[in-house]
Amino acid sequence: MELSAADAGPDGGDPHSELLHNADGSNDRYNGIGRTRVPGACTATLLDVGGADEAPAYALTSAHCTNWWENDRSFEERPLDHPGEVTFRFFTDTVDRYRTVAVTVAAFSSMRGTDLALLRLDEPVGALRADGIEGVPIATALPAEGAPIVNVGAPQGTSEDPYEEHLRLGRCSLGERTPVVEFEWLWPDAVANDCPDVFGGSSGSPLLDASGAIFAVLNTGAAEPRHALCHLDHPCELEPCGPAIDIGRNYAMPVAGLGACFVDGALDLAAAGCPLASGPVVTSRRLTERYERPSATDAAIRVSLAEDHGWTHYRAKFGLAQDTDCYVDAGYGAAVAIAEVPVFAAPLPTTDGLTVVCLRGGTSAASIQPPSHAVAWLTASDSTPPPLPLPVWHDPPQANRVRFWVEVEDPTYAGFDQKSGPADTTDCDEPADYHFVNVLFGQFTVESTGGPTRVCVAAHDRANNRSEPMEWTFFE
């Protein structure tokens, strides 16, 4: 990733964000950006959507902060699992002037095709305005690729000083729009960026254009992959050749044009031009695993469908994720009755790859929802065994025993098996006599056999590929 000299740190090295102060009122324009707990500790932005003082106040954040991680539905007017809050005026030098507002309902939350939540605060917008907390305007369009942008967030863990966890400003540049996969989610229209100091708590923080309007919400970043391409916390981009990870890159969900979803200051998801895909979608469930071993015969991804919400029919398409856009109409098959074909099956490739199945429901064969309401199910074909060295270590041997530790790194090191015995008769390459390691505790103890003792450990991944064993000899 290239950074301009203007973005570099004072020593010409990596860029860093700026801890914001506002005791003198110089950063009042960021009063409406704060820390939220719903229950995740994230960043939220009070939106300026007009309306009279008695109109509802809405804060925008990432949907995953609500802990509703479903990839196959959206939520509207859903009470939070536990009461939450948003704390505004969240500067390092205005702790005594915090403005905390309760929130009990998410007016909208979805991780299906996006990662956005609109929290309806328990106080009207006028109460916040009276306290000097003004909303941030919503952009009508994205800046051009490469444009300078600003990220303002409340990341955690930036230093041992708790005051460092307050609002920080990062100057960065906007990357291209790109489809991104992380875990079970497919985000077809993410915007890349190189904003600095993105840590836990940065989720939900706004990306601001040159006018100070919010055009996207930061939601994830690509950390060191640790053998976990496209898995949780390791998002990948869908490039023409397949999934690829760009370490250090961040991604955000575009919200330009979101202002069309508000009428007289109140959320109206049915308003003309509202970009949020709201309402029920076809009920479906993937029957196969997220990770499967390729097969030359009958390997397939299978998804069951059910008649619900009045949907009786569906259309489907499938293919390699980098070649298949669920959110355009081209490529979908003819409508099928759910009662006649309640399970859709699509063959998986015989080589490694990421396959997506796209489904849209409708009340009849002639009335199928638009592509914006598609549900995407992903399956990775994976034939690569876990590589050595395995994430296994041991304590120093004591007396006649030694304790081993294993570390799960999903999906590549999902489970472990071990065996031990006399060194002259224990063959680590022989699959017999291995025992499952309880990864909940992450440890096992080996007793001496009264002489040289061999210990063997092998790992398997989520697709049930097995690693070569590692071995140790003790008590010689």
C-alpha cells in the first residue's frame, strides 16, 4: 500500500492518528461522534437528517456491533438484547462533559450484503442539539478514488493510558470499491482505505469527505492472515484470479445517499431512493459445511429453502465467488417452486476455490424480489492440509511428565490429535491410536513410559484435511 508523504508520521515512517482535544471547542464538529456499547464497544455517528426537535435521533454504526451476525436476514425495529448507550463529546479532555444517551432499539441492522446499523436513540434530536451535539451530514456521493479523507473513531487499546482510547482523527486516502468476503458475509460494494490506527472499537467510525460529510462506515481490516484467508477478522478481496488478502488494508460500507431513507427526520426504509435493502427475504439454510474437501465426484453445496413470509418461489445462481455477482439479475435461473425443489444443490469445483450460491424469493414465479434482496451462501473448497510448524508448544519436562499446549487458528488449525508411547515402538506416521485433544482447555499431559517417550501431534482443518505430524522425544 502506498502512502503519500503527507500521510507519513513525523519520522517519515508509518502514519498515525491524532488524539483529539476539544476543551477549547475547536473540534465541536466532532461532538456527534462517540463510543457506543450495544453491546460491542464501537464508534457511532449521530446523523444530521433534519426534522424538528421532537424528531428521533439516529446514530449510525456497524451492524456487527449489535452481535446479530446473521448473513441471511436484516432486522428492523428490533430491541437490543440488552440496553445500550452512545457517549458523545468523547474527547480526551472533556471527560467531565460526556453526553451519554441510552439506546434500546435498532431501527435497522443488517450484515446481509452490508454491515450497517441505525440505532434510534432514546432521546429526541432536539435534546442533543440543546446540549451542543450536532449530527454529521450524509454525503450524496463517494469521493473519487485516491481522494484525501478523514476517519474519526474511538479505538481501544492504543496505549496503556485509558485517555488514549478517546476520539482520534486519522488522515488517509480512499481506495477502490471492491467485493469483500469475511467469514459468512459477502459485501459486494466495500470501499478500501488506508486509515491508520484501526483497532478494536474503530468499527462503526465514519469516513468523512472534504466537506465533513459521512460517506462510509469503517467495519473491518485485514490483519496478518495466520493461515485464515477470508475467515473471521481476515477479510479478503475477490480479485479476478480468486480471493486475496491485502495486509494492513481497511474496508468500509458506503452510506452516500443514505439521506434518502429519512423523511422529516424519521427513518422510512420504503422512501424512494433509500439504498438499504429492507424487508423479509427468502428463508434458507446451508446444509453443507462452510469448508469442504474437493471431490472428483459428487461434492456440492446444498441449501434448503422454506415457504415463509409469503414466499413460494425462488430463483438461484451459483459459481466461483469472484465471477458471480448475487446483486445483478444476469445469471439467475428460472423461478422454481419451493414446495417442488426445497433443496438447491450446486456442484463444487474439483480444485480449491470459493463458491457462492445466490437466492431470491417471491410470492409467485412472476414476482421475485430484486437482486438487492439476494441471500448469499459461501463454501470454500479446500484441499490444503495444515502446514508445519503446528501452533503447538510444551512446558519444560518435570519429573516424569510434560504438558503440551495447542492453539486453535480457525479454519486451518481447527482441531488436534495426539498420541504417545515408547519411542522405539511409536510411529507418528501410523494413524492408529491418536486421541482427540480437547481444545476447550488447549492442553494435554504426557506421562513418561519409563524410558524414551515419543509424542506425536497432528492437526486437521475445517475441511478435514490432516497435517503431517510433529513429534518430540523426552526422558531419554
